[in-house]
Amino acid sequence: MVDRIGNIWGSRTPYPRDGLWPVRVDQALAEGVAEDDVDRWVQSACVLCSNGCACDIAVKDGAMVGIRGRAGDLVNHGRLGPKGLFASWQGVSHRDRLTSPLIRENGRLVECDWDTAMNRIVERSQQLLRERGPLSHGFYTSGQLFLEEYYALAIIGKAGIGTPHMDGNTRLCTATAAASLKETFGADGQPGSYTDIDSCDAIFLYGHNMAETQTVLWSRVLDRIAGPNPPKVVCIDPRETEVARHADVHLAVRPGTNLALMNALVHEVLARGWVDEYYVKAHTVGFDELKATVAPWTPEAAAAVCDVPAADIREAARIFGASERVLSTVLQGFYQSAQATASSCQVNNLHLLRGLLGKPGCGILQMNGQPTAQNNRECGADGDLPGFRNWENPAHIAELADLWDVDPLTIPHWAPPTHAMQIFRYAEQGSIEFLWISATNPAVSMPDLARIRKILAKPDLFVVVQDLYLTETAQAADVVLPAAAWGEKTGTFTNVNRTVHLSDKAVDPPGSARSDLDIFLDYARRMDFRTLQGGPLLPWDGPEDGFNAWRECSRGRPCDYSGMSYGRLRGGSGIPWPCNEENPDGRDRLYADGVFPTDADYCESYGHDLITGATVGSEMFRATVPGGKAVLKTADYLPPHEEPDGRFPMRYTTGRTAYHFHTRTKTGRSRPLNRAAPSAWIELSPEDAQRYGISEGDLTRVTSRRGRIEVPARISDIRPGTVFAPFHYGYWDDGGSPGEHPSAANELTITEWDPVSKQPVFKNAAVNVQKIADGAGPAPAPTTTASRPASGSPAVPATTGVGGEASESVGAAPPRFPQAIKGAPAPAGKDGTR
Ligand SMILES: Nc1nc2c(c(=O)[nH]1)N[C@H]1C(S)=C(S)[C@@H](COP(=O)(O)OP(=O)(O)OC[C@H]3O[C@@H](n4cnc5c(=O)[nH]c(N)nc54)[C@H](O)[C@@H]3O)O[C@H]1N2
Ligand SMILES: Nc1nc2c(c(=O)[nH]1)N[C@H]1C(S)=C(S)[C@@H](COP(=O)(O)OP(=O)(O)OC[C@H]3O[C@@H](n4cnc5c(=O)[nH]c(N)nc54)[C@H](O)[C@@H]3O)O[C@H]1N2
Ligand code: SF4
Ligand SMILES: [Mo]
């Protein structure tokens, strides 16, 4: 039996450079259920991170009773990680699920039927449209719905209502991935592929704790590291993460200083002549400006700002410059930190300078986080237009108007789409009076929670929340709509690797819960949205109609799905887009020919100034960017806005642990995961702990200009001067609102965003830390992850595995937690080694 709590990545299946990653099928079944007892296995993919591991859901007597990885899928080769194995099916099979709509009556949420709930929404919606117009409406959605659901919502918002106020939690998540790809290459779309892990000589992880946040992808890296001719690993992270522990160079930068480091890496690559001059000349513009911007950024200059040794910066640059094939992955340590888009563009620039694109082992992964964030960006239920169309290009608006048969003037395009932080600002100011929140929990996940709570509680703001559970956000709603979860509905979604999977319905939703698609279609029908011809705007009967409509919308665009169908997605592996006549089986990596989607009539964006965020505009873009060339975009380093001072002397940063997903609505309801990380903590370096008289497990108060949290301290290997808090711990399992000891990391974070991507800055703020009580024992932080106790600190009991004794917790309903987890090697004939 393999334990995926104590042993997150499972056993090694090493393989050589350019080898095939061996298959290993991971499986978990509920206690008392044997493989022979399973009635059916239903094809799906995991929705607990952007890796998109393909799986089959085990069904017995109409209930989900387990999961196993799909051996033949190109993404995971059979593997699943802790969240996939436990939280997927357990997280939604819980007695706490919402089973009927709720409406607010005399201040309290009471159960009602669907007609009552939907009528209340439609009445308010119609009244506001009459009296105030479309700008009274805002939609704040997710990175966790299915493609068909986003596309329906995009059509409702853009063509039915006509509001620019549509965004998703994708703004908090991967807005910078999209922005950096648009700035450099002209359109969103992942250049690289997971197969680049198989072929690379070096892998750079920029602010990406892949070991905990894409555990299956990290298994692939670990298997390369364990095999012959392993890749070099470079890690840029202020904490001693599992990635850092495997790194040849670990640059533990001061939070908020990424761009200084990136400018130095580019400086070194130029200074040492590690540049493919032919490639740069043939395929890029902007070289001279890039060179001038990085000129002052010697390794010594960056070392002073980032507080890392100049020699380490040189060594990292040497690894980048001298390795034949380099893979880069970028995530929240860059996207949610200062100068996010500029720092991420420098990663693209490094690859362009060396011509390391479109070849095996030479990928860029501007990572996603949420399972379906990519689809929201593609379908345009966030601040993008469907099919990566450009809001500044009237021809693109006309295409959409044609496709939907509506007046082009209905589709908002007179200004950039409104980003999430601005939507909440309009709600705060009162111009948005109707806010429909689907599949996200802003009362825990947005910055500066005291402010967000105040906005959601405004009496004149009508809030609809569509969720699986009565979350902290749902508790503030006027109407709560119970949604069907993964496994209870059919749809498609696309992972980081552009790979599209179909997830089939395995079981019925609880009570009267309905799929998000059915809810949106019902709203569209009740609102009687019409086309110019007079037909219904959304005549779809179900998800497959939505997928077919989307295929047409995507045809000829970079994210071309026209060659896919539900039929083709059933049975085999997922398929990466573009999938069309030219690429009937999809394409593994983009830009092999060095031609980029920057043609002014085709591109998704004309770009921005990376310092101010001002748009470049069509005229300037046409004058300066020859179609097909990539743009070497750059900016000078600026210090973060909130720097430590006498009152708030520490840098505060936030993030994740392997065992929980976001606000824990699923992982907190899976017993093994909940036991592994039951409650909140902060991480402090031994030096700071000593300075403040704090010992392992002591209760601390962390204060910023916005608020406070009170949680136990783990003394860990984080860089001195920095405090880390996991952001998973809201209040649904603790009375619903912050009590005596608030624990949500976002009580402290700042209302600030990147000027280009508008992604909020969750990863730097200034705080003060003090001890408020002795601890009763060690902090409740896992010992298997970045929160592991610092070397040399007192003994702390290990994070328990699933093989250990069961204990009661807020976890899953009784018979549902797994007893057997298998990590079986591949059958004979496949190249599985153990
Ligand atoms: N277990 C688990 N996996 C997940 C999720 C989850 O909630 N739990 N969520 C999914 C989602 S939606 C996302 S977006 C991804 C996020 O995946 P990651 O980006 O890997 O996760 P984070 O922990 O947010 O941040 C990564 C690292 O950034 C570091 N960091 C903090 N500040 C800075 C800085 O200024 N510079 C640099 N270079 N690094 C810094 C932190 O120490 C942290 O280790 O994970 C996905 N996978
Ligand atoms: N301090 C700090 N804050 C952060 C971050 C950080 O690193 N630090 N990371 C940010 C990032 S990257 C992200 S992605 C966000 C995540 O923040 P949230 O989106 O708020 O987090 P989740 O807990 O995933 O919320 C998703 C909600 O959707 C519900 N849900 C799940 N599936 C379905 C479905 O099919 N239909 C419906 N209707 N509902 C469903 C779940 O029950 C849950 O309540 O947090 C952001 N906030
Ligand atoms: S790596 Fe991500 S997609 Fe794969 S099983 Fe884990 S949570 Fe699910
Ligand atoms: Mo995310």
C-alpha cells in the first residue's frame, strides 16, 4: 500500500533524457469497497489543480466511491496526487452539500424552490436593467467551471446584458500568465509542453512550488532527477520548499524583488554572449531597449536588492546560458508579487534570446493554477473576449456579433473589460447593484477581507452566490443557488498543457442541485434574451450543444477546437489544442516555426507599458511590431509599494500547502487531507523566532495596516525577515466569521494589483509579529512540505499518513474515506520501473 499523505509523490519510476515517462496507476477506493464491487468507471479528469490529471471515477449504487488515474493519458500516465485521490470524490460527497436554493427573508437565509429563487433574481435583474442599465450588473466567476459554462456565461453577460463588468477569480490566479503571453507573443496560449520535462537539461521554477501545487508534474521532475543524465534545477523562492531542496541553485529572494533578479539574469546572458543572434534578429523586436534596461543590473546590483549571493545569480545565469535545452515554469511567487507581468515577460525574454522555443525540452510554462482557468480565459467570462479576440479590434467584435447574431454595439468594447478588483470597487461605490458570484469564495480569497466582508454585506447590493456549500461568501448572499459538482455533470476543460479532457456525469447531484450550465441557461430563458432574428440567444439543450457552439467560436483562432468533439474526447487521451484540419490530433508545443500571433489583425492584444499599464493602441502597435515577431518587453525595477518599516518590520507572504485546495471547501471535507493540515499556522525563520522570543507552536499575532491574524508559529527554513501564511483557513468550520483568533491570511493583504495584468498582490505586505501565548505543542503545520521544521529545531511529530489510525474530524461522511490506495507499477510490457 502506498501512502499519498506521508509520501506525497509516491515511489520513483526513473527515466532518462528523451525517454518515455513510465506509467504508474494510482487508485483510491472507499473503505470496504473492493475493485470487484465497483459498478462502473466513468471517464473524467481531476479538478483540484491546473495539471488536469485524467482519471476514472468509481461508481457503486449511484454514489462515487473512488478514483483511479488513466494509464493512457498523455498528462499523468496514470498518476494522481493526494488531492486527486482523496478530495475529488470525497470533497463533493459530503452531507454539508447545499440541496435546495436559499433566499434571504427578514435577514435570514431560508430554503425555497427554484422558481422562487430564479424569479427573485430575474425580477431584480430586469428592474435594474430598466432603471439603471447594463452597468448595474457584475458577474464574478471562477477557474473551476467547465468550458461550456463559461461560454454560456460570456454570451449572457456580453450579448444578453451587455456589461463589461465580468471577471473571474482567474484574475487572482493566472491573469499574469495570460498578460505575459499576450505582451510577448501577441496572444494567450502555452508555448511549451509537459513533454519538455522529459527532454530538458535544466528546469527553472520561478516562484512556483510545483512539489506541492502540481504534485503529479513534480513526480515527473523527480523521476528525471532520479534517472540517468538528470536536469539541473534552479529554484527562485524565499522558502526552502521541496523544489529548493532538489535545486542546484536556490535563490531565496526577498519577496517583491523578482524583477531585479530577472534583469540580472538577462544582463548576464547578454554579457556572456549566450545569445542566439540569428534567432533574435529573425524573430523578435525590442532588443536594444531590453539591453539598455538591464545594463545597470549586474549580479552585484541585483544581489543587493534581492539579498542573495551574486555568485548564485551568476551560476543560475550560467545554467540558463550553457544548457542546451531549458524549461521554465512560472507561478504565483511571480504573478502575485510586485511587477508581476514585467518579471514574467523577462522569463519569455530569456527563452527568446537563446532561441529556446518550440523545440523538445525548450518550453515556457506560464503556469495556470485552477483546473479550468484556461477555459475562462478562452471563453471570455473574465476580462477577455471569446477565442482570444482583441477588444480593441472592431473586426473581432463584428465576428462575435455575427456568431451570436446580435448588434455589435451590445458587446462592450469601448474600454477594457472591468477587472475583479474594480468590480468590487464599483460594488463598494454603489454603481454595481447586482453581483452574481459563481464557484468562488471571495470572502476568504480576496485581499483585505474586512473590506470585502463590508462590500458583500451592503444592503443595496443584491448578491447571488452559486456554490456547492454554504461558504463564508454564500452566508452573505441574497440568493444562494445549489450547484451540481464535478462528477455530477458533463463538460470539458483544458489544463496548463492546452490538453482538453471530457468529464462525464457519474452520479446525480444531491437534492435539487443543478449544473451551473443549467442554471445559466435557465436565467437566459427567463430573461428572454433574443438574437436579431428573434430566436433565443442561448438555444442550447445541454453541454454538447455548448461545446459545438464553442468549436465554431474558436475556429481559426489560436485556441482552435474545431477538430474536437465529445466523441473524440471519449475513450483515449486528452487532446491538446490547436486541433483542426492542420493538426488533427492537436499540437504538443507551439511556435516551432518562430512565427508568433502578433499580426495586428489577428493578435489578442496590442500590449501595454509594463510600468504604467497604459495600452499601446492599434496605431503604435502596427507601426512598431512587424506581424509574426515576438516582442522583447521590459521594464526597470521599482521597489514594492509597501516596504517594511519600524512599525511593520517583517515582509509578509502567503501561499499554499500540498494538502489543501484554496478555501478548503473540498479538502477540508476529506478526512485524510484535513488531518494532515487541520488548522492555520505561520512560518518564521529560527533567527526571527529567537529575536521575538517565539518557540515552535507558540500563539502569535501578526498585524498589518489592514488587520490581524492569531495563529501558532512553525519555525521553518524560510528566509529571515519573512513571514509566510497559508491562505486556506477561513471560517466555515469555525463559526462562520472571524472569532477571537482570526486565521485567514487575507485579513492582512493589501488592495493593490499589477498595472498590466491587474492581478492582486498577495505575496508582499509589511507586518509585525508578536507572541501572545505559549504553545500547547508543535504548530499544526505539515512536516512533509515547505512547512517542515527548520533543521536543528526541536522534534515535531511527523504528518500522519493514511495508513495511520482514523480519527474523527470535520472530514467526510462516515463510510466514505479510503482505506486502500494503490500505486501499482505498469503492467509488464510497458517500461515501468520502480
Ligand atoms: N495543494 C494545492 N495545490 C494547488 C492549489 C492549492 O490551493 N493547493 N491551488 C492551485 C492554484 S489555483 C494555483 S494558482 C497554484 C499556485 O501554485 P504556486 O504558485 O506554486 O503556489 P503558492 O504557494 O501560492 O506560491 C508559490 C511560492 O511562491 C513563493 N513566494 C512568495 N513570495 C514570493 C516572491 O516575492 N518571489 C518569489 N520568487 N517567490 C515568492 C512562496 O514561498 C511559495 O512557495 O496551485 C494550484 N495547485
Ligand atoms: N493570500 C492569498 N490569497 C489568495 C491566493 C494566495 O496565494 N494568497 N491565491 C489566489 C488564487 S491563485 C486563487 S485561484 C484564489 C482561489 O480562491 P477561491 O476561488 O475563492 O477558492 P475556492 O475555495 O476554490 O472557491 C471555489 C468555490 O467554488 C465552489 N465550487 C467548486 N466546484 C464548483 C462547481 O462546479 N460549481 C459551483 N457553482 N461551485 C463550485 C467551491 O465549493 C468553493 O466555494 O485565491 C486567491 N487568493
Ligand atoms: S496534480 Fe492536480 S490534477 Fe493531478 S491529481 Fe493532483 S490535484 Fe488533481
Ligand atoms: Mo489560482
